[in-house]
Amino acid sequence: MFESGRVVRQGIQTNPRLARSPAATKHTKGLRSPRRVCVPVNVLAPFPGAEDAAGTTRDLKKLRTITALKTPYLENGKFDLASYDALVANQIANGVDGIIVGGTTGEGQLMGWDEHIMLIAHTVNQFGNDIKVIGNTGSNSTGEALHATEQGFGVGMHAALHINPYYGKTSIAGLRAHFKAVLEEGPAMIYNVPGRTSQDIPEDVVFELNSHQNFLGVKECTGNDRIDSYVKHGVTCWSGNDDEAHGSRHNHGAQGVVSVTSNIIPGLFSSLMESRDDEQNEKLQELIGWLFCEPNPIPINTAMAMCGLVKPVFRLPYVPLSKEQRQKGAELLRAVIDDIPGCSDIKVLEDSDFTLLAPH
């Protein structure tokens, strides 16, 4: 419940001496039932690095290339963990600093929370010493976001990704309260993507959050003018637009990128974030454009199946690109095949090669 400007966790406290065990019951005849009272309860598991929260936040702010990782599936609808592990290993080997688990690209919106937290736990267990694991535990329900984030930190994720409440939008005061509540859980990156939420996070809200010790910065999708403004005010930014990311980094002061394209060319994207290379950036623009010719994650899912990196399995409502688009994409992918780890051939695939799943 919200009380005096702070978030208070609800809990039930009872007198253990009045517990209704068989042995105790005979001694409590005539007594009233245990009194139920609501009291603040601290149930937070410490996040990794909590003993030096400020230092942990500083380290996470240094991440340069972060991949919004694709989640691969088996034909039975379960996670293809063997393919997933190969993807993460290739990210690490090619200089990527962090991964978003269960983001929009990873289709967290199509997962139950049990699946979601399991995948975060698996990632931390297998790779947490070699790459930073950022769990997408945001929600348009503050309570749900708090619970998922607690679970994520409980299984060892290094940071959370939080979006502003979407669909059932809140007020500006509500945005402040929502973000302050989730920041109490541990290090978090805020994600501003009005194209998906239909609500821009105002700059003054971000400036206010910037003083919180667990605030990492913003994945910003509104463009470089906003990034310019944030950088001037000391806010760490990661570009959320692959086509602009090179300029964001080298012309506008962004720390780096949260990238979709780096799923297939992690080394190239990592190098673009480390060193300016206008020529290479220009060469990749047509491929990046194709990877966003339909709403994300449709094109990247299709591309990774064409590269043989994942099985051609989609969870509805996502469906593969048309064969015409796949043929166009195949030419673009072949031009960078030497920079696609794990790929030896590009196949256009037939429509019949794809499996479409309707989980229930």
C-alpha cells in the first residue's frame, strides 16, 4: 500500500505461540483466533554487489554493447537451451558486455513469469561470471514488477530493465512512484520506447531518478536530441535504435547500445561501439533497415532461423517474414556471413519449414 510517499510491503504477522498445531490446540480452548495485523515486511533478497551498491552501479554504467537476446524454441514450445547457450557463448566471445534476458526481442511478453525467471536463473548459472545479465522484469503493474524483480535478483541477475506502465497508463506522479518503487529492489535501467507504450517518460522524471543509487540510466528510443540532453545533465544513456547507435555513441555521448542486430553480428556491433567507423556503419544500414522492416522481433527471429542459429519456430502472434522479404534478407546476410558466429550457410527457407505455436 502507498503510505506517506513511500511504498510499504504488505505482510501478515501472527503470534507463533498461538499457532493451531494439534499439540497447541488443547491448550488454547476459549482463546480468540490469532490477531492478524498488516506490518511492513522486508523480504528483499540482496542483489549481486549489494554490499557496495554505489560501486556496483558504477560498474554497470560502463557496459558498452548490450544485446537484447533472442529466445529460441523447440518444436514442442519449450526453450531450446542448447541453442540459447550457443548464442550467449558467441556474444561473450565477440566482445558483448551484457545481455537483456526476456526483453521484447527475447519475447518476455509471451512467457509466463515461471519461464521468465527460470531463463534468467539459467543464464546467470551458466554465464553470470562472463557477461552481465539484465533481466527484463518490468511490468505495467508495480506489484508484479516488484515481485518479478525480487525473484530475478534472488536468482542472481545483475540488473533489471524496467519499462513505464503501458496500456493502463498512469499519471506523471504515478510514473515517479512506480520507478522509485522498483529502484529500491536493485540496479535498474529504465526503458523509454513511446512507440510501444504510447507514453513518453518526461526528462524531468529521469533527472529526478538520476540521483537514486540504483539508477543505471536510460535505454532511449526517441532519438539523439534526447540523448544529447540527458548526457549534458549527467544521465547515462544507451541508444535503443540500431540505425542511430553509432552516431549516438560517437557524436552524442551515449554510453553504448542495447541492440537487436548484435544477435547476428555481435563482433561488428561491439567494434562499432568501441571505435568510430563511419564506413562500416554505413555498410550495415541496409541490413539494419531490413531487420526492422516488420515489428521487432519478427525479422530477427526470421534472420536467425535463416542463419541456422535457431530452429524455425515462432510463438504466435509472431509469424516469419514473407518469402519475398526472406529472399531480400538472404542477400544482405550473405554479405556479412563471415561475421555471423555459428553460421555456415544462409537459407531462404520455405513457408512450410516454419512451425507456429499457440502456447496455452
